[in-house]
Amino acid sequence: MKRRYDVVVIGAGPVGSFTAYQLAERGLKVCLIDKKERIGEDSICAGVIGREAFERYDLPADTVLSSINSVSFFSPFGQRLEYEQKNFFAYVVDRDLFDRKLFLRAKKRGVEIFLGQRVSDISGAPYFYTVKSNRQTHNTKAVVVATGIDCRLHEKVGLKPPPQYLYGSQIEIAVPHSPTKLEIHIGRDFAPGSFGWLIPFRKGHAKIGVLLPQTSKKWLKKFVQQRLGINHGFDEKNIRIKAIAYGPVDKSVNGNILLVGEAAGQVKTTTGGGIFYGLLCSEIAVDNLVRTLKDGYGLSEYDITWRSALASELDIGRNLRLIAAKLDDQKVENLFSFVKQNRFWVELLVPRIDFDYHSNVIFFCMKSFGQLLRLGD
Ligand SMILES: Cc1cc2nc3c(=O)[nH]c(=O)nc-3n(C[C@H](O)[C@H](O)[C@H](O)COP(=O)(O)OP(=O)(O)OC[C@H]3O[C@@H](n4cnc5c(N)ncnc54)[C@H](O)[C@@H]3O)c2cc1C
């Protein structure tokens, strides 16, 4: 059976559901298709989202597990630097519930839903696309591909996947010392060129993970057991690993088809966080889709707009990773010592910190600490 829509959105992750919801809110006939039978199950994510994003997009507050107003940074040899704000600047959400709530919001707004349908083909030309799934065929004027790291449709629509991937490995586990602060740990023993995180999300429990260019479980095992000293209750079988897009796609539009969210590589290259950038680009996509369908405007401005918003962030994050890959632990240790001994640095650094935009503080650090870290060596 063929159905006709203004826009077919493929993928009911947070970005796809939010896009479908906004399009329906703007009066378009929209459907949302996902290969999963149920939305909001089995996600692999730390679920940290900045407060500003929460407020900007009126995200579901009843999904918040805990609020963050401080971060402890640990050096390779265990020195600690604290970043603390009077007010909460981020939240940890129950990611399954978060996805489900955004999905239900779209459904309630009148978006037609098709679950358990893997889209396998998209054909046609602007204003007459046919979207085929294993069960149905849908006709539409425009298509939004929000399929996350599953890029099998990209080639079918003449677009390329993100250039590279990192891998997030995470475990949820009882933590004996009941931490209350988000912790970021740096050290080549467990996260070479990157970092590990510990995020308390309910009393005595934390999400613990590492972000690396490879999939092996051994780094997270080292982080949990050797670095954090947690052995009780640790079972390697409970480690979950998922790829994270690293870097933007070359091109995110072809005719009236666009990529959004992780499918377009709209993910922080520093931390691997993809929810806020995905929602931001979804907002830009919706404005462009509405104009295009009304006035025949064309979607190329979507590509230009999101790139101009995020290009410097995505670029500088990649540069930071290239530098971090070469830094030995002693240099990082020296940096921690230097900042601890010269507390005025904290006063200079803190105003430059932004939860979602990291280029300002990274650029400042590269300029200020380049000599100390001997980045030219
Ligand atoms: C360990 C780890 C920790 C993370 N922590 C954070 C964090 O703290 N904060 C943060 O912001 N981000 C974090 N991320 C990244 C974040 O999870 C992703 O960036 C985010 O899920 C991207 O959302 P999305 O809607 O673009 O894609 P997804 O959430 O991946 O949704 C894509 C949807 O498309 C569907 N789909 C795919 N192909 C098809 C098809 N052919 N037909 C039909 N349906 C299809 C899938 O079933 C899925 O439901 C983390 C990632 C990992 C791995």
C-alpha cells in the first residue's frame, strides 16, 4: 500500500523524533519510520545533556536522573582539578525514557508512525520520492534520514557516511564510594589520547566509560579495575560498545533528501556527545524543509547553515585529538601541576568554558599552554 506525505523521517532516535514533531507542528503531513519494534529500549549512551539545550528544546524533564553542577578532572597520576558552578549546567537523563518521550511527543502531534520497518530503498527525484521498507511503500515530497550510525541508506541517496568513527564503551555498575560528581580521567594506561568518564546517575551507581578509536573492551576493563579500583560486581560481559560518528559528512543534501543528527556526523568531536548538535541541526533542517515545500526554495541552505554553526567546533575538536594522541602522561601531569600552582589560571579558564561549545577554551589552552606542553616537539 502506498501512502503520501510531505516528509518521511527515517529513524526515531531523539533527532528523528524531534524533527518529525517540529514538522508536524508546522502543519506538514509527516510519517516516522523505525526498524525497531519499540522505541526507548537498550540504548548505549551516557545521557549527559547541557541545561541550555534542555531549556531551548523544552526536553522532557521527567527523564532527568541527576543534575550536574561540578566536574572533577583527574590527571594521569591522580591530581585533581575541580570545576564547579553555583547552578546546574547539565543533566543526566534516562536515555531510553528520553527517546520514548520524544517519540510519543511526535506521535501525539499527529505524526504517523511505522515501527518494525527497516527502510531499504529511496528512489525518485525532488517532490516524488518512494521510500520502501520491508513492509510498505511511502510516497513523499521530501525525506529526512536520521538513521544514526546505520549509514546503509546514504549510498542509495548519493551521499557518503561520516568520514570516521570513534567507539564508546560503557558499563553501568555499583560504585562502592558512592560518588556524587561527574569525573573525567586522563591517562594513557586506560584511554590513550582520550578520556574516561564516571557519571553517578543514582545512589551508589555510575555509568563508566571510555571513548577511543578502537572497539576493544580491555581499555574499559583497565579503567574500571586498575584506575578506579572497582572489582566487585564488574563483569566484562556487561560492557556495551557502540560507534560514534567522528567528523561531518561531505555533503548532507541531495535534492529534497537530507541527513541529520549522527547520520550527518553532527556530533561533538571532543566528547562524542551528539544529542544537542543533532537537535540544533534538526531545528535548521525543519526551517529549510518548511520553506522548500512552501516556496520551492531548495535545501542547500540547510547544509551551509549547520556547517557554519558547527564547523569551527568540529574542526578544533579533531585538532585537539591529534595533539592528545601524541601527548605523553608526564606532559599532561605538568599541565595539571601548573594550573594547580597558579590558581589565577582557573579564573582565566572558567569564563571560557561552555558545556556545548568547546572551541573557545581549547583555542585558549592551545595558545596558553602550547609551550608548556611543547606542542611543537
Ligand atoms: C557510550 C556512548 C555514550 C554517549 N554519551 C552521550 C552523551 O552523554 N550525550 C550525548 O549528547 N550523546 C552521547 N552519545 C551519542 C548519542 O548517543 C548519539 O549521538 C545520539 O543517539 C544520536 O541520535 P540520532 O537520533 O541521530 O541517532 P540514533 O539515536 O542512533 O537513532 C537512529 C534511529 O534510526 C533507526 N534506523 C537506522 N537505520 C534505519 C533504517 N534503515 N530504517 C528504519 N530505521 C532505521 C535506528 O533503529 C534508531 O532508532 C553517546 C554515545 C555512546 C556510544
